[in-house]
Amino acid sequence: MKWLMVGLIVGSTVLADLLQSFEMKRHSVAAEDLRPGQLGRMLRRLARRGPLVLALFFMAISFFAFMKLLSLADLSFAVPVTAASVALETVLARLVLREKVTALRWAGAFSVACGVALLAM
């Protein structure tokens, strides 16, 4: 059950972040949208963006799965092991979003993956 929750957290976090990045690159939020008088209008526009709404749904799944994981495992396990999303997101950012990933970022993602593998032992 513990590893099922880890998989659910990592998968939903990765999907949420990819969808959010995709949508915000497609339609960014302008600085004038962040003024107090424009906040309601901006929120209504954001609510009509399907990928962004779906990203929020996956974020909620990740949050509640993490809460469940904390009832099954120690915090010292739960937080580091869910960092596997960092490594997976780096790979998918390159493949799906066509982002340029530098050698230093690849090294960082590999380091995180090695740390997660150590925790899994």
C-alpha cells in the first residue's frame, strides 16, 4: 500500500506539473491580471482552461495521497521518496514539452533518482 501511494503521488504530481507548464506557456498570466481589481476576472479565465483545471485535480490527488502516505510511513521516507517526480519531470519536460535540459540539470535529476533508489532499499 505504501508503494502504491508513492506511485500515485509521483504520477499525479508529474501530470499536474506537465499540464500546468503546458497551459501557462500557451496562455501566460499578465502582470496587470494580478491587480486586486482584476483577480476575479483572472480566476474566471483560468477556470475555463481545461488543462489547468485538470492540473488542479491531479494536485488534489497528489495532496490527499501524500496525506495517506504519511499515515502509512515515516516523514523521513515519504518526502524524499516522492522526489522521484523531479527525475521523471525532467525526462518528460525534455520529451513532451521539448524543453532544453542542460547537463547540470540532468546530473541533478540523476542524483535525485539515485537518492530515491537508496531510500527504496
